Amino acid sequence: MTNLLIATQLLVAISVAYVWVFRYEVIIKEFKQFELSDLTRTSVGASKVALATLLVTSIWYPSLIAVPAMLMSLFMLAAQYFHFKIKNPLIKHLPSLIFLILCVFITLGHSN
């Protein structure tokens, strides 16, 4: 189970960092669709990259895992809200939904 949790943490962290660093043009487009400000986009991006870093760090320091996993879950839940708000098709909901489930799995897996 430990290896699965570590793999999940790495998957979430690397994916989030990849999207916010290398696919930033997609993020800009989505935040415009969501009608959110540039400041909000920048704050969310910095927070998500920091949380992704903490998810990786928590592999060696497991006491850190709860907060970043729960906060990342909240970001993914917020993404779901905004996708519903603008009536995006289901395919647009899937990435944040999958990562929401993975973050909940990480949180629950480390709490046991």
C-alpha cells in the first residue's frame, strides 16, 4: 500500500507541475472562461505548485502529507465547480475529478 500511495503522490505532483509549467496557455484560457482574474490564476498556480512540492517532500516526511493532499483536493473540487458553472462537457471535468479522487485516496491512505 505504501508504494501505491507514493506512486499516487508522485503522479499528482508531477501532473500538476507539468500542467502549470508546460501547459500554462491552457490554464490562461480556462481561467478566462471561468471569468477569474489574473491574480487569482497566479495565486492558484503558485499554491498548486507549492502543494505539489509538498506532496513529493512528504514521501520522506510523512507528517506533511495531510495538509497538501487535503488542500489539493479542495482545489480540484473548486475546479469541478467552475467546470459545472460554465457547463463544460464531461471530458473537461475528468482530469480534476480524477485528481480529486487521487488526493482523497492519498489523504485517507495516510490517515490509516
